[in-house]
Amino acid sequence: AQKITQTQPGMFVQEKEAVTLDCTYDTSDPSYGLFWYKQPSSGEMIFLIYQGSYDQQNATEGRYSLNFQKARKSANLVISASQLGDSAMYFCAMRDMDSNYQLIWGAGTKLIIKP
Amino acid sequence: SQTIHQWPATLVQPVGSPLSLECTVEGTSNPNLYWYRQAAGRGLQLLFYSVGIGQISSEVPQNLSASRPQDRQFILSSKKLLLSDSGFYLCAWSVGAGVAQDTQYFGPGTRLTVL
């Protein structure tokens, strides 16, 4: 069965430091996609970054990068030079053929950036 | 560019009353559409998804229903609300390519409180 695990319910990080949010997944499908979303207190779910299982390089989008370790089935989100506005819930999600291409969601990590 | 709208933003309803939440997408044709519910402090639960007009798939049994009367309109309804229907309702759309990389983009959400 597909599964996404985010082991950090909450994190406190000092402003301007880098932060790594953990995500591990489980699938038997060789073709899958991994997504990270940010949910600020306003509630809107904001797409951050995508990594495909066949991508040779780690995905990057501005200050966001994805540390993709396929053998370990982990897809950690790295935020460089954190800002106060990065305080939010962060969700990891996965889609594969077994899930009929529906997103399987992790429980989320609450990130708080301290000034 | 594509935009997704949801209304109302906030709703307080008594138990047993009907519900109608609306979601519309602009700037794209024949999108996949999704309704999610998020309980306080929890992850997302997929309620319904639609790949075309009149085509609705339900993911969980409940007293909610969904309809897609137009290509870019998705409606979530209930005839009689329960206390357990309280939560944050998010609508999302995707291109619907049927592949691993089919990013879902979310609306601002509706916060529903059933009293």
C-alpha cells in the first residue's frame, strides 16, 4: 500500500538558517511523483516543488530544493536561508499508478521560523 | 494564467441544514477537479474527484455529494449537515494528464463550522 511519512510534527528554526523537512514514501511502482506543498495560516495549499522518480537530478525552485534519495525512498525538502514568511505547515505527497494517480498525503510538519 | 475560486470563504451552519460550496476554475479547459476536507491540524482527505462534466468519483462514504454541471465548475453539497462535517474544504484542479507529474493547484478554501 502507498504511504507517505513525515516524522517531524513540528520544527523551530532560526531565521536565515537552512531547514530540512523529512519525507519518506513507500511504493512498488517504478513510476511515481513526489510533491511538496506549503500551507500558511490562511489555509491555501501552495505547490512548491515536484520530483519525478526518473528524474536524474534533484529538483530545485528558488530557495526550495528536494533531496531525493531513491534507494532510501526519501524526498526531503530543503529550504535555504529561511525567512519568517516560511512559517507554515508543509505537506509531502505522492502519486503513482497504484493510487490511480490520486495524491497520497503525509500528515504534515509545522515549521516555525524564529526571528 | 489559471485561477481557482471558492466561495464562500467562511460558513457557519446549523446541524441538519443543507450545504452548497462552489468552486470554479478559469484559464483552462477540461481540468480534473477535486474536493478535499481537512480537519483541524490534520492532513488532507480526498472526498471527490471529477475527470469531466457529470463524471464524479467518490473516495469516502459520507453524507456529502458532488456535482460538475459545467466544465470548470465543481459543487459540493449536503442535504443535512452533521457536526462531523465541520472542517476546511479545499478545491483543486489539475491538467489531468494521467501521469505521475500532474500537479494539483488549490483554491483558497472554505472554512465550515457546523453547530
